[in-house]
Amino acid sequence: MLYVVTNWHVIENGNTTIRMKTRDGRNSILATDERAWTFHANGDDLAVIAVFFDPRDHSFFYISQSMFLTNEIVSEFNIGPGDDTFVVGRFINHEGRQKNLPTVRFGCIAQMANEPVRQASGFEQESFLVEARSIGGYSGSPVFTYIPPATVRDGVQDWVPEKILSFHGPWLLGVEWGQINDYTPVLHSTGRDVNPGEPLSTKVLVNTGMMAVVPAWKLLELLSDRRLDGNARRMVEYLNSLAAKPLATSN
């Protein structure tokens, strides 16, 4: 079974259409019913839906559950702040007109998922913090971490564990759900506060470049939810109601 994964807030905002690409370069559009999506039972910012299409006709990649980061992998490889990451998402300023062009951004883990991040809804979301010069438009994107082979000088290999000399991963760190913002006071051209008595009374939002990521183990919990069976069945019924033509193609 293949699932499309995104954030709960993406679906709640009415974004329920899935766009894919056929192997011959055409657009393939799958309209979904919001009721067919399954959200995390505990309120985590995740949503999944089972999808049905002919894999011979479509160009796609998928992430198997064997690639999910687990607490055991974190302990075994001592994964933590400073470890490499990359996120595959949609750069909305240059996403492609004829094709879905993914954009890769690189960074590192800034903070492990030890402290939840309060979302605008008030939900305390368990999150990794990733320094990747994050900008808007990447919600729902998969974020990966990996261990590149270490570069060591001759004669010291015997002092370095084998796991450090080899490439490991990539593992799915989780799903990006937003970025951490801050506020800064508005200044005159002279550099002085517009309102020096209360500088933050006149302020603007600034991007810290830090993205927040729902851990992969939260997604694994959702994919293990028994509600998925019923929602997948409703999705099949919905597709059948479209005269057995769930996929519309256009040039």
C-alpha cells in the first residue's frame, strides 16, 4: 500500500488535490475527498491517504518504513545536533511550469525532539529543529538525516570506529510542518526604534531559517492506525464513483 503524506494543517486549509507526473511527461491529477484523509489520533500535524494508480504509467519515488529514523538508530549512531540533513520540497518561487520540480535544501540538526514547539493552534508539537535556511512552502516535505563517511588522515584509521568511516542512511528524520519565526522592532533609517519607549509595539516578522519537523516515529504511529483501513476503503469507493477514471491527464 502506498500513502501520500502531508501535514494536517495543509489538508485543513483545503489542499486535497494530488498532482503527479506520468512517465511520458503529462500531468496526472488525483482529486481526493478530505474525509478520506487520516489524521494522527493525538493531534500531531500529520495526514495520510492511501493512493491507487498504475505504477507503470507514473514517475514517482517512495520512502519505505525501513528508512524511518527510530530511537534505536539515534542511540546506535549517536545522532544529534550537527548531523547532516536535507529536505526535498517545493520551492514555490521556481517550482516548474511543465514539471513538478523538487528542490533540495541542505542543513543540519539544530536540536533533538526533546522540547515540543507550540503551533499557532496551541498544540504542543514534538519536533526536531533543523537549520536549513527554511522558507515558507515546504510544509509536508520529507526531511532526511545521514552520516557521511569521515575523512581521516593516513595512519589513524585504526583509531576510528568503522561506522564513522562508512556512509549510513539516509533515514527519514520526519515531516516538515513549519518554520520558527521571530520579531524585530521597526527602525528609522537612522537605526533608532520607531517607538523607543516600547520597541516591540511596532514590529515585523522575521524568519530565523529554522524549520520544525514532526519525528518519523510519529508518522509510523499514524501508519499503524487501524482507521487507515476504513479510510482506504472509502477512497476506493470515491474513485469508483468517478466512473472508474480516478486519474485525469492534461498536457
